[in-house]
Amino acid sequence: MKAATMNLSPGRAVRRSSSERGYDATWQRFRRWYAAGHPAVCVRCNLAGPSRTMALDHIKPLAAGGERLAEGNVQWLCRGCHAVKTRADKGASHAKSLQNRTQ
């Protein structure tokens, strides 16, 4: 899977579009289906809101081999909790790649 950004020049990165990152029409249909059967409540802080304001997070990140369209691999997170989890996931991924390089 490609990185979420591409570097155009040192110190400057441009975020790829959501469809380029895998959030295409198929993902949007899956998200609507999931929202119809699962209340949009953050699993970390219990904040409830309309599904459009919540992030549908992959429990096991796609970069770590998580399934993209699996009901058991997604959860609602508010934007704040999603940002915290994403940073932690990226940190864990980076640490694992460094560990693999030293072995």
C-alpha cells in the first residue's frame, strides 16, 4: 500500500485524495451499510453523533494487514480519538519497520 502522502519537494508533502487512499465508492457503500446497523458512538470516549461526523476506523490498520471491508475490523471513533489512534498506529508501524531493519 502506498503512503498517504507524496513528497514533491523537501519539507512539503501533499496528501493523496481519499479515493487514491482506498476510500472509493465501494468504501462509501460499506460505510453507509455499517452506519445503518451500528450506532455512531465512539468506542473510546462514548461520544455519540451523526455518522458523518465520526471516523469509521480500521481496528487493525490496512498497512498491518487488516481487512478493508470487514465488519469485524471497523469501529466508530470520534475525530479526536481517531487522531490519537492513528498517531499510535503510525508509531507502532514505524517502530516495527525499524526493528525489522535491525534483524
